[in-house]
Amino acid sequence: MRIRRLLINHPGGRTTDFRLGAAAFDELPSMFKHVVGQPKRAVLVAEAAADPERRQTVRRSLADTGFAVTEAVLDAGELAPTLACAERVFGVMASAQLTADDVLVAFGAADLLSVASFCAHLWQGGASAILLPTTLDAMVTCATSMRPLGTEDEPAALSLTAAPALVVCDLDLVRSEDADPDGIKLGYALMVQSSLAGSRNAWDRLGRSLPLIADAASNALSDELCGAQTARRDILKASSPSARAALGYGRVTARALRACLGDDVPAWRLLAEGMRFESRLATAACGLDVEVVFEQDDRLDALGIEELPFSLEVDDFVEALKAARFARSNRFLLSLPKNPGMVRLTSVEDDLLREHAAAYLASRAELLAEEAAGEDRA
């Protein structure tokens, strides 16, 4: 498969050179040499769990391009989307005497890439970041957004618009037997979210691509990754603040469910449930065609993202929804789809919210009962 290239123009004049393809890391030296005018210093931060051979490939590629490389490998205990992790990276950058003309390179999953985006953006007024994602969810998101960083007192408090200089997605990393299954499922859920928020054409294309996305010999995954970048870029460049919030679709409910159900439920299941609930709410709140709701269910099911059985009280769920929203805004507005390609902040009346919450929770309790009955028969 050839290496594909997409230039993502961000608000404010920054541009991300987005590259993807099988064996993309084989061509890193030719990609690195155009990031800065004169290669001099590079800090490479990587996850200890990341493939050590590919990490060495990255280091050698930087050295072959002319960079003096300072490397820091972060283990699981050090790695989290927090200000403390960013301070660790800032310390490495300071020790390496990194300037605004140098580069910060990150090789790992979404948490590490988010920290790197944050650090590069702030360092010396803005240094160049090169992001090398190892999971599918990071490949979908890292060129256009970061996970907010938490402080000691407030989780997910610090964020900015990601605008790395270069993103290189080696699809071999997500097609191998060692690929992170949760990262793949979250990547799929994010593709569904991005395509529905992006445009009718993107939504229809995803429907056609579903049978081929998991086929290693197909170009469908590459097409959808590029399509997600275009959709996310267009959302972030929208003139309306309401339209720019489209990538919040499903996320308020996902955060509410996290608060209610705990940390054991994978993020991909929570985001999918968020989209399932909010799409049903959108049929009444803003006139979304119910056929789009069924199409979304079919796409998620086809990607192996099944519905989540659980039991919650309506009052607890509604309270968690409001707490999740009010933690980031003074108004209870949800990013709800009116049509594919049109997701807008929408006010939802309490009675309507409770009505749909009750129906949604009843369906999930029914799934839980069916699951328990199946276990009894087994």
C-alpha cells in the first residue's frame, strides 16, 4: 500500500502533514527532514510498552536526518494525561536545551500524544511536534485534538487545539496480532462519530466501507482515517461555536456513564452508548430521522461494538448527565445531530430528558436480565 498524504490546515495558520500507510515507518527519514528548516535537536518520548524495534527505527531515522536525539521512555506509572506527566516531559525538553526551532517526537498511544501536543504547543512559544500513534483511536484523533490533561484538583481541565507538524500512522501497528483491541474499538467508535458529525457523504461512505474496514488487504481503513481527518478539520474550522462543538456528540453521556459505572468499562463502550442515547434523544429534541439512529446502530454493531447491559436509576443517570455537562459549561446543552453533517448544541427540556433516559435505561436493564438468564442456562 502506498503512503497517503493529507495536509490539514488548522485555524490560526498551522498545518499538519498527515501520512498513513502500511510500513510507513520505513520512510520516516524522508518525512522528518522537512519538519524544520535545519535539523539540530529532537526529544523522543515513548511508551515503555511500545514496540522497541520500531522505537529504535524512530530514533535512527531522527539521527539519520541530522537530529541529536534525547530519548525518554515512560512506563505505565508515569504515563497519564496529567499536568504531572507534562512536567516530566518539560523537564526532558529543558535538559535537552530544546528551542522553538527543534522538535518533540512522541511514539505511543493517545495519552502520551496528548501530553506531547500540549508540551510542544507551549514550549518557547511553540515548538514542532511529530506524533507517531500506535493505536487506532490515536490515529483518528491526534492530528486535530488532544485528551484534556488533569491537575491534582481537577480532571480534564487543560486542553488546547492540537496542531502537530507531522503525524505518521503506520497501519501495520493496528493490523498486527499485538494491536490494542480497546484502541481498535475506540477508533471505530470515533470513526462513526466523526462521519456522522462530518457530512452526509462521509456518513454514507462509512456505510459502504464497513465490510472492508477489518480487511488488511483493503484500502477502506485508510480511506476512513483520511475521511475522519477531513471531517474533524472542517468541524474545528466552522464559523459557528455550536458547530465547532460537534465532536462533543456522545461524550457528555459517556462521562456520565463513567461516573456511574466506574473505570472498568472500556472507553469505546461508553462513547458508543453515549451516541446511542443522544441520537435517540435527538429524534425528539431536534428532529433527527429515526432511520439515521438505526443506521448508526447497524454501523456500531457491524464494527463489533455491542450494546452495554447495565442497571441504573433514572434520577442517578440524569443527575450524572447534568454534572458532566455543568463541569464544563454553565448551560445544559448537548451536541445532538439534526442530520448527518449537522450536529449542534441543543437545549433539552427536563421532561424530555427524563422520558428518554427512562426508556434507554429500561432497554439496558432488559439486556442485563437477558445476559443473566443466559448465564443461568449455561
